[in-house]
Amino acid sequence: DSWKVSHEQIIEMMRRQNTYTDESLDFMRRLLVRSGTGQSTAWPPGIVQCLEGKETDKTIEGSRKEAEYVIFDIVEKALKKAKVHPKEIDVLVINCSLF
């Protein structure tokens, strides 16, 4: 739940990056309204932490931790649902756009 943010929090996070113009932020706001995402959308903790006054974590280590957290949880749930023990898997291919 700590990863979940509202649309306004997303806009605030983007504003705090000091990268986007007001016009770009307004455009993002309009996109969010039409995006189909809810007011409780998960965002990476390295970005969300800027709402607490911390600097955005743009490190590879932070990104790796996030990927591990998400991927491990998904794989664990998939194996459990399929009633497959991890030792029964020889090769598992996962795509992560960051790595």
C-alpha cells in the first residue's frame, strides 16, 4: 500500500523532479484523468519517497530491489496457483525493461 498514490500525488511527484514544464504537467494531468487508472495506483517506491521530502532514488540498486520485490511476488503467486514446486522448474525467463 505504501506504493499507492493518487493522480494528484503523481503530478506532485513529477513536479518535484524539476524536469517538466507547467504545460507538460497539465498534459499529464489530463492523461491521468483519461487513463483508466484509479486513485490508488502503484508507483515505484524510489519515486514515491519524494513525497516524504526524500530525494528520488534513481540508482540501479533501488531499481533492482523494486524489480526483485515485484518479480519474486508474482512468481511465488504463480507457482502456488499452478501447484508447482520451484525445483520442478529448469528455466524461467522473465523480461524486465530496466535490465
